[in-house]
Amino acid sequence: MWDYYYQLAADGVRVNAINPGPVPTNILRDLKIGKAIGTGDIPMGRSGTTTETSDAILFLASERSSYTTGVTLAVDGGMSVSPVFKE
């Protein structure tokens, strides 16, 4: 991603990404992995919501983030900064 945002920034194009944590959805239920990641593995103690993920997307797509580029925004309740997998 670094290469894209670096090349496109001069043209005013922002390149960002969302790194969502587990959100209870039908696909997680259908794949039977929703229970595999328990809320004990999430520092905030709960799963995220689709609204929380979409709010982050809307922020990065809006003018409120006009000076933001090259960012991967973790919307994961702190999972990306803590050890998730235990031995």
C-alpha cells in the first residue's frame, strides 16, 4: 500500500485501508468461526459492530480525513496490539 499512497498523494488521491476485527455477521456464523475468537481475546471485551466498522470507512472516505493517507486503520477492539493466540 505504501507505494500506492506515495505515488498518488501528489495528485490528491488518498489511499487508506480498514483492518476490522471480528464482527458478528452471518458469514462468521455460517463458517462456524464466530465462537473460535472469543471476546476474551479482544482487549475491549466484546466484538465490534457493523456500524463501528462502517463509521471508520465513512470517516476515511470523508473530507474529515482530507489530510490522511497511507493509513491502515485498525477497528478491532485492540486485537492488533495484543497477543491474541495463546499456546
